[in-house]
Amino acid sequence: VELSDASCDPVVVSERELEVITLISEGYTNTQIAGKLFLSSYTIGTHRKNILAKLGVNNTAGIVMYAVKRGLVSPNKFLFSL
């Protein structure tokens, strides 16, 4: 899958990385994601590290912002009642 911004080179994210990005953005932990995808927590940690590098972000918030911007998750899904 190739995604790009007008201001920079395309960011190439694999299908598996998109799955991991989506699950991270939905609030799942590495262990929970590993269980859902039938992978080890170590593998998910590696995916997370690679995703951070590919997206050029430093934390989970950056991954979530990317997912929302690309329409992988909807911010409306996370409406909190106070």
C-alpha cells in the first residue's frame, strides 16, 4: 500500500503494518494486538518500531494522528462522555 503527502515522498506501509496501525489507534496494547493477529508480542513491537520509523513520528500519538488523517479510524469512534 502506498500513501503519500503532497509535501514529501510516499510512505510505503505494508498490509500487516496497516492492521497494526489500526489496532494501535483503537487503543489495543502490543499483547492484545499479538493475540488478535496470532503473532508474538515481540513481533508487534518490531512492527511498531518500523511503523514509527516509516512515519517519521516519535510516539503512539503520532501513529494515531496518521491513522485518523488517512481514514483508518474515525475520531468519532472515540467520543468520551465526561
